[in-house]
Amino acid sequence: MDEDQKQWHLDRKVPIALIITIAVQTGGIIWWASDVNARVAQLERQAVAAGPQSERIIRLETQIEAIREGIAEIKVLIRRDRSETR
């Protein structure tokens, strides 16, 4: 093979529509990838903002559990008091 035949070159046999189609698809892929990147960045920001909220929720759940235990103890004392007064 000649050196000219080994090198890549654009032949006039390649239709312009194919070149335009490939260019449009490439542009679409780049646009899609940038949109995905923006969405991921937004989700990361939301996750960072939600971090302190999850800690607050854990503390609240612990406090609610302590309140439930306290209420259960009060109920037992009330029942005990009612049964002793009868």
C-alpha cells in the first residue's frame, strides 16, 4: 500500500448529511452530559444541606422515645394508684 492510502482522509463519497448527523449527535451527547452533570451537582448540594437535618431528626426520635417511656411509667403509676384507692 502506498503511504497516501494508509493515511486517513475524507473522501467526497462521504455524504454531507452523514457529517452533519454525526456533528448533531455529538452536540446532543455533550448537551446531555452537561445536563446530567448539573443534576448531579444539584443533588450533591441537596444532600449536603440535608445532612444537619438528619442529625436533628435522630435527636428528635431519641427524645420522643424518652417521652414515650415516661408516659408509660406515668400510666403504670396511675393504674397502681387507682388500684390501691379502691
